[in-house]
Amino acid sequence: MVSREAIHTLLYPNSIAVIGASRNPKKIGFQIVYNLVKDGYRGRIYPINPYANEIMGFKAYPSIKEVPDEIDLAVISIPADKVEKAVKDSIDKGVKALVVIASGFSEVGNIDMERAIVDIVDSAGVALLGPNVVGVLNTTHSMNLSFCPSLPYKGRITMITQSGALAIGLVGWTWANRIGLSKMVSIGNMAQIGFEEMLEYLEGDDDTDTILLYMESVKDGRRFVDVARRVSMYKPIVAIKAGRSVRGAKAAMSHTGSLAGDVKLYDVAFREAGVIPAYGLEDGFDKALALHLQRPMKGGNIVVVTNGGGAGVLASDFAEENGLPLKDLPSDLMNSVRRVISPFGSPRNPIDLTGNAYKDDYIEVLEKVLTHPWVDGVVAIYVHAAITDPLEVADGIVSVANKYPDKPLTMAMIGGREVAIANAWLRDNGIPVYPSPRRAISAMSALYQYGKFLNRQLPRK
Ligand code: ACO
């Protein structure tokens, strides 16, 4: 079994050899060296190419064995039939971790070729990521060891993905949506390191507080549940399980050689392990963001506060569909809300502040709601009206939410350009905000499910 220390070297190497570093900017081997430099990697870089003397100003070596210094990690970007030799050379050189970018292994039926590499690395105690991967991106180590266009937006969520192409696309998404990642790790065919090993490592990773998985299959279901249940006690895990349909399962087989398995079994396993299921990329990031920014719900009572009646109705529908039906407010809370809202509004749940609500109306009502012991979570909704500046409302929401961090709050802000600016600001200031009530409710349901899992783990009195 691969050691924690070897995986640590994979994620935080101090020196990297790029086997297949190319002179051609259109090749992956060039882009890896380029990205390391461009995105600020501070360790040593050694291009390996028997046909080049120098690549991007770095001296190139014909073989990794000819590099005079110690090397922590080798990334291999040469065709599959040459990989085994490069793996052996790297191990002779003493690397502790390997990333095999090349495709052409078990995903296309070359199982023996993949097995041979695993046998070599396992007997040497070396960590192996891949084959068939995009690489490793670590924002806290300023390391873009991949052919993704840039590092993701920096933060504390770590994403482990079986799809490399998704990693490539999602890097830009994290910037556009202000979702901060600590690491993005593409695990491809999972010949040695899979979800189980990564979760075990992340349990003790100080730079990660929330984990997001894009998963087609796991290597060992029982072990996954055991590890995930343990990790979930400290760090929430959200999983996007792909290959849920018959056709999708077939596509997973040709993509990463994955047996996508029975979806119902995965659903049961996730429930047992406290893993929060997500349905698609948007839902996965929405839930991971909420779990990263907010505390889990302690019970099942949510209150919706809105300035738009229709948005409140939609939120009520979605809440019920998500297993979090809105309930009548306790009469003392309803009466105190009634005293401060417009006579045209509604003090019931959803609380409707009406379209002429200002920042102070939100603050006043949220104060009452967040401090009431019956309330376990709040979904605030703002529909942009010309009489208010969304940034002002956003500022009010942050000020009141920060006073009561134990009560989770998600938000929907509906509108155009001004709202997009306020949303970005809100996310940077700790509020999981979404462009629709459905997504804000779905995010709150993740906080509810995670809270329920944590409650189940408490010793019975
Ligand atoms: N050691 C070191 N360098 C070597 C060696 C060797 N043994 N042999 C050749 N090289 C050099 C080459 O000369 C070349 O350099 P140059 O361009 O300066 O001449 C460089 O290394 C690269 O070798 P190529 O043979 O040109 O290989 P190429 O870059 O075309 O392809 C690759 C290699 C990218 C690994 C390809 O085989 C492959 O598997 N592509 C798919 C990668 C992929 O998609 N991975 C999964 C991502 S997941 C997803 O969904 C996207």
C-alpha cells in the first residue's frame, strides 16, 4: 500500500523531472514545464528529452538518471509503450512519486501494461498517479503540474476527479464562480492511487477542509465506505457519481476503464459513509461551497426570508422536494416578525418582506430569525429591485450572518450584472450565494444531510 509520505511528495514535491518535456509548445510535455514556471512553482525543474539540450531556459537531460541532483517526482508525458522504461529509470533515480499523463492503458484494454507499472511502483514504495491523467494542481504549493490552462481560484476545497478533461474545464469555472480550491487532482485509471488513498491523505491535510469527488467508480467499495465515513466526521465529502444511466456506465468503461456499478449501491454506500451526493457539476460545487463556508444544520427547521413572493413560493416547493419542508414559525417569532415588516408582507414561512425591502429590513428580520432557538437554518432571497443596491443588501447579510456563525445561511440573489458583482463579493465574504432559489435550497439540504450524519455519529445518551 502506498504511504502517506509518498502521497505527500506527490502533492508537495520540491523537485520535478518532466520526462517528455517537449520543444514544441503544442505538446503536453512543453505545457507542463511552461505551466510550472508560469504559475509560480518554486521548486527545481528538470526537463528530460534525449533530443534537446535546453527547454525554456532549463538544461535538458537525455535521461532522468543523468540528473546530478535528487528528484522528488517525475511526470511522464511520452507515449504509453515507452512509459515502463521511464518508470524504472525514475525509480532507479530515487523519485518518491510518479505522475503518468499518457493514455493507452487499461482504458483501451492494455491491462497487463498497466499492471506491470503498478507492480514496479508498489515494490519500490513509490506513489503513482494515473495513468491517463491531466496532473496535479496545488494552489497552496503554487504548482500547476498539468496541462490545465491555469491554477484554480485559491481556497480550501480539494477536488479529486476521475475525468481529466473536467479538471481542465473546471479550473476556469472556479475563477468565474469564486470557488476556492486547495488542490485539483486528476486520478484517471487509478492504477494505484484511487479515491480511497486520496481521502486517507486528505483526512490529515491542513490545507483542505472540504472534499469534492467526480467519480465513475471506486476500486474497493468496502474500503471506500470505511475511509469516507471516518473522514466525513471531520471534513464533509460531496460526490458527483457519474455513469448513473446505462449509456453513461458504458461511456465510463471506455473513458477510464471503470465499472460504474449499480447506482443504488452507491447511494446506499454514500448514505452510510456520510458522503453528500450531488447531481452534476453545478450541484457538486454548490454543495461543496455551502459545506465549506457554513456550519451543518443541527435540526430540520429552515426559514426562508425573501423580498419576492414568487421566489418564496419556488423555494417552498424546492424545500419540500429536498426533504426540508418549510414549517409554520413558532407564534412568538411570527409575531415579532409581523411587527417589523410591511403590512403588505407575510410573517409566515416564507417570510415575505415585499419588493420595497431595504438592507435594514433584511438585517432586522434576519436578527430575529437567526437568534430564535427554533431555527436551524436560513435561506435569504433577494430579487433585484431598482430601489436597492445589491451590494448594500449583501453587506447587510454578511454583517448579520457573521454574528451568528452557528446558524447556517445560504442565499439566492436573482438579477443581472449588479447582482453578479454582489454574488462574487458575497462568496468572497463567506456566504454561499446562488443565482436561483432551487440552488440555494439544494445547498441548504447538503448542510442538513451532513448535520444529520454528524448527529448519527454522536454517542447515544
Ligand atoms: N524520454 C524523454 N523524452 C522523450 C522520450 C523519452 N524516452 N522519447 C521521446 N521523447 C521526447 C520527444 O522527442 C518529444 O519531444 P520533442 O517534441 O521536443 O521532440 C517529447 O518527448 C514528447 O514525446 P512525443 O513522442 O512527441 O509524445 P507526444 O507529446 O506526442 O505524446 C502523450 C505523448 C501526450 C503522453 C500521448 O502519448 C498521450 O498519451 N496523449 C493523451 C494524454 C491524455 O489525454 N491524458 C489523459 C488526460 S485525461 C483527459 O480526459 C484529457
